[in-house]
Amino acid sequence: MTPYRDADARAPHVLACSGLDPSGGAGLIADVRVIAKLSARPVGVVTALTVQNTTGVVDAKRCDPDLVGHQLVFLMTDIEVRAVKIGMLGSAETARAIANALHLTHAPVVWDPILAPTRGTMRFLDRAPDALAALKPHLTLVTPNKQELFELTGLPTGDLAMAEAAARRLALELDCAVLIKGGHFTDADAIDLLVRGSEIEQLRGPRVRGGEDVHGTGCALSAAIATHLAHGRDLLEACHLAKQYVGELIDNPARPGRGAAAVI
């Protein structure tokens, strides 16, 4: 599903700041592919390097925050971006470097707060409160999964109703919208909740059997939302379109290796 013409010289630029997954199922490679498929032009920086394949993550190393910041500032003084997707940060220092560069744009910013891999035991971001504080002035939308939502708010893990309360807290703390991804909650449908101030919108979609085990769905969703925002969609419509698009990908995933299927 793509509601736009093929990308051309007039396509909006979407900035991706993400880790590098060598398998291509998530991170910057997946972001670039999603952005391009939705008829925008990707630009981006790598925030961290990982050692992973379809079976899991065994190591990761953050990129130098000063270099990331320098790359972004030099890029954004030349190219106007229409939306920003942030994924894996690697460190609070990298969050601060990105936040400093974001003063050069008024583009909407979507952050997928990847704290740890679903297929591995290491941490991708320590000192999450410091990262939150750095990015807060720039955020339009945060898209945590179930584990990330409760960890970021410090609330005990619970059902979808408890997740709603946690999302309200996070939205109030960050002064931005929060999209609760419903793939890891038990229900006949996959229900995402978009929390904006006192408003809550339900985004329903069919639950694909085994979809919670497909790699890279969060990366694809946040990249798709950012791309739809770059095309001028409002936030609710961008989330609806992105959920539909990712649902179609989950229903027909890639199987590049011997481990998990990938969303793209």
C-alpha cells in the first residue's frame, strides 16, 4: 500500500537516525527501505553498530556521539528534512547530540525507543531518563512496545488498560503523543492506542498469527509514520496508514536466514 506517486526529485526528505542491523531486518537499512517504498527520499546517520543476524544480537557498539552530531548538523544545514525517525540511540550522549542538531528543523520527530533487543540479552540504551530529557523538546510521537512503555514509566507491567495509564503518564511527561503498539497484548485484534493529551484513539487491525515474532515491526512502523507525516498527513491518519502498511508486511514477511522472519 502506497498512496503516493513513485519517489522523484520532489519527494520529501525523511531523516533516519538508527542502529545498523547487518541482516537488514531492522534499523537503518529497514528504515531506508520503508521510506523509499512510501515515496520519500531517505537520509540518515548510524547511531550504533550491532553484531546480529536473524538468530539474535550478540554485540553492539555505539558510534561516537560527537561524530553523529557533526554528521547531522552538516547534513541539515544543506538538506531540508520533512520528518525525522529516531530508533536505537546507543547512549544518552548520542541522544543529546541528535537533540542539538534537531534545533535546525521544525519537522515532526518520531522516536521508537529501542531499549533492548527482543532476540538477545544486552541493553541498547542506558540512562534512558537522560535520553528522554534531551529529546523531549523535539518529540512529536513516541512508539514504545509493551516492555519499553512500562520500563520508561516505571510502572508494573500489566494489561492494555494499565498500558493506557502508562501511556498517559509518558505523554504528559514528554508533552507529546504516545502510540502504544498492541502486538504484544492479547486480543482478537491488534489494537494500538494513540494517546494525545486527554484524547485516546483506537487503531484496530487484524492480528496476524505469529506476527509478534516478526523482526523489525517497530522500526518499520515508526519509519512509515514519519514518512506519512513528511507527505503532509496528520498524525492520526499517518498512524492508521502506517499500521495498515506494516500489517501487510507482517502478513507476508521476508525469511532471509535460519532465524526469525523479518518485516521487510
